[in-house]
Amino acid sequence: MDKLIIKGCANLSGEISIKGSKNSALPIMVSALLSEDTLKLRNIPKLADIENMSKLLRNYGSIIKSKSDSIEINCKKIINKDADYDIVRKMRASILILGPLLSRFGKAKISLPGGCAIGTRPIDIHLDGLKKLGANFKVENGYVVGQVNNQLIGSHIKLSFPSVGATENIMMAAVKAKGKTIIENAAKEPEIIDLANCLNKMGANIKITKKGTINIIGVKKLHKANHNIMSDRIVAGTFIIAAVMLNKKFEVKDVDTKHIEALISALKNMGANIKLKKNSIKIMPTNELNGIKIQTSPHPGFPTDLQAQMMALMSLANGKSQIKENIFENRFMHVPELNRLGAKIRVKKDVAFISGSRNFKGAQVMASDLRASVSLVLAALCAEGESEINRVYHLDRGYEKIENTLGKLGPSIKREKN
């Protein structure tokens, strides 16, 4: 198992270009199951989750060809079988194959998914929506077993919570359902729009209103398509926060600034010196950062996937800060590890109280999930002395080898085997 050795008081300069979004690429890869023709995808990031999704699709007989940052997926000769538990347990996005398999075969059996240990992640919203399209489910021996009597039928669905995964699953199932499907209270994340754009290129008929309601008219067949994956707004946000924490002049390029407006607003409220261009963000040094209060919420609110990184930044800012976590009930597992590095954070239920003006000091820490792990990297970069971050396989799920990306722009980040 790998670990990272990071020298503190790091330098950072230059610019970094943001690659494709993991959270967009995974459902779009899955959407290939709906067609017998080839789906060509560009701007694919090199991540553990992408590799695992490729393994899962190959497990069903998909033919996948990879070249540089692009892949071709052909699902003409797939077979319907039980999803490999060893793959599914590593990645919650694996549940997204449920909708396409039910659409194509009328039945599916998949192990309950894994991923980061940041909450119970119930799939009831997925199942409730798919039930309204005509599927029936039972959960037995750790598996979800779905069955469709004849064909999925379009329906009016109102989600109890704007779940991203449930919205994606229902969308993919509905594109070939008979009739019209309306999804209300759907997730509004940019990744949803990216999936809809790709499905439309494949021949689907999806329209999203200004209010975020998704209207889908079922089609009989999808065809081949080419699609470019959107850039990763969470990786972009992480590197922006890193530059603010290190108080360095830095530019983050190839990012749609509209996708991270909530982060930019929060950073400016803290006093960060940020200049926006159409597809890039310049971070300039600033004299003072002050604490603020934020709460996570579905898009366009502050993303839960940037909560841990913001907490690291708040530990350096003047005064007190506060974060209320509204998405996942167990997403403060990074708090004890940040405190080991010198932070002063107290948690009460779903609220974290952060005392600012802290000085991070190098220490040995343990990553508990994907975004928690990168918050520790950010803190270690600002610390006095050297830090050792263990279990960085979490980090590799969402960040291309950070020692080769951010590490080549000034910081000393080395990967070693435990």
C-alpha cells in the first residue's frame, strides 16, 4: 500500500490544466451499455475509479479500447450476469449499471455498492424511481435483484432528494422506456447535463428546463457517438484552495468557472485574491484571510466534495469558521487527522467548528476517504516539517498521481511503498 511523503512550507508556481471529470466520466461510460454501437469518449482521466469501471464493463463483455486520454466502448455483445462483487465494493458508481441493464435485458442483479465510507448512501431513491418506470426489486444476500415484466414505461417521477446517482440511473433507464418520463427535483449538477448531452448525441431525446426538470421521450434505439468529458470542477477547486492556502500566484486552466461559483464566492468572502477568466482562474497572494460560515448543499450550493479542503483552509484563516454538512452524515472523518497536523476543530453532530490562525506541523496521518485524503495533502503542504500520508489509494480514485501533477509545480511530494 502506497504512502506520500510531503515536505511542508511548499512552493507553488505556474499553471495546471484540469483533466476530465471522474464524476462525469463514470456514468457516461455506463451509458454505453444502452447501445450496440461504439461510444468514443475523450478527456478521460487516468484514475483508479476509471480502471475499475472499465473492469466492470468488461466483466459484462464490453470491448474497451484505450488510447492516451480517450476510450472506445462497444457493448454489442454484452451478457447479463451478476456484477463482480470485488469490483462493485470499491466504487459506489457501480450501481449505475442497474438502469441500463434493466432497460436492455429486463432484469439485473448487482451487489450493493461500496466506495468511500462517508455515509450509508442508501439506494432507495434509485430503486423508487426505477420502480415507477415498471421495475420490481428485492434485496437478498447483499444483492439488488431487479426485474421488468415487459418494457420500462415512462412515468412522472419526483425525487425525495436531488440525488446525483439516482438522477443518472433513472435518466439512463428512461431514454429507451416507452413514452415520456418527467423527473422533478432532479439533481442539477453539471455532470447531469454532461450525461444528458452525451445521451442526446447517442440519439436520446432529453430536455432539461431552466428549473432543472428533466423531460425524456423514449426512443427505440441509440447509435454511435463521440463525446468530450467535461473538466473536473472538484479537482479544479482543490488546486485553487491549495494556491490560496500556500498564498502563491497560480493559475488553474481548462475549467468552466460557472461550475464552481459557490466555491469562488466563499473564497472571495474569506478575502482571497482571485481573478476569473472564461476558462481559467488566477489566484494571487493576499494579505489576510478571514473565517466564514458555509453549509454544503446540492448544486448550485457549496459542494460536499470540497468541504474537507475548505476545512483545511479555514484552519489557517483568521478567526473562527463553521461548516454544516447537509449531504453525508459521516463526512467529518478527516477532522481527527487534521487535528493531528495542528488544526483545532470540534464537531457537534453535522456541524464542524474551526478555530483559525493555526500553524500546521508535519505528522503521520491516515486517509479515510477520497476528499479527506486530499485535505491532508493540502495541510501537509503548508505544514512545518515533513508529513506522511498513509492509505493514499483513496486519493488515486479521484486525483491523477498528485506527485506528478501538483508535485511538478514546486511542492516536494514523493510516493513510497509501506
